[in-house]
Amino acid sequence: MTQPEPQPEQQFLDLTEGDPGLAKLLQASLTRLRDGVAGDDLQEMARDVLAGHGDLRQIAANDAYGGELLDRYHRFRDWEQNLDPDERQRLTEQATELAADLGTGTGAAGPGGTPPAS
């Protein structure tokens, strides 16, 4: 008997260690990829993941998509390393605010959007 396909929402929670805010960001990122912002290959991959036809970890390790994902990662790292310090600070603050708004454990508000204890 084969196992049922994983539900995308549960897969995103599993990948983000149960963090609903990060899971939401992951789903939003995959939706952008599905819309074609990074080319046809990643569009196809995102479409499959969002439809529940595959596990993101397995797909990312696949030769058909792994190289494309790695290439995009290297482009990001190059961009990030060349950021002006003021721009890096602005983007860091913006990401921290977004994470806090989503209730992730990575924002200034702490886990679940709860302010840290004083």
C-alpha cells in the first residue's frame, strides 16, 4: 500500500519546524515561483509542490531542480555580499518587522509574536 501524497500546508509546517509564519512565507515564495518569477523549471517545481504532488526536500535534491535552486542561491549570496551596509541594515529591519508581523520565532516579538520577557 502506498502512502498518500503529503498535504502542502503540513509539509510547509514540517519544513519550518511548526512555525506558521515561516510556513506562510514559504508558501508565498513557492506561489511566486509558480507564477514564473524564476523561470520555467522552478515554476514547474513550485506548481507540483503546491499541488501536493511532491515533497519539497525530495524535489530540491533532484538533479532536475537541485542545480537550478543552487544557482539561484549563489546569485542571492553574490547580491547579498555586495549590499551597501545601509541597505543591508534597512533590509534586516524590514525582514525583522515582517517576521514579527507573521508571528515567527525570528522576529523582534519572539516566538509566536509574543514580546520577550523583560
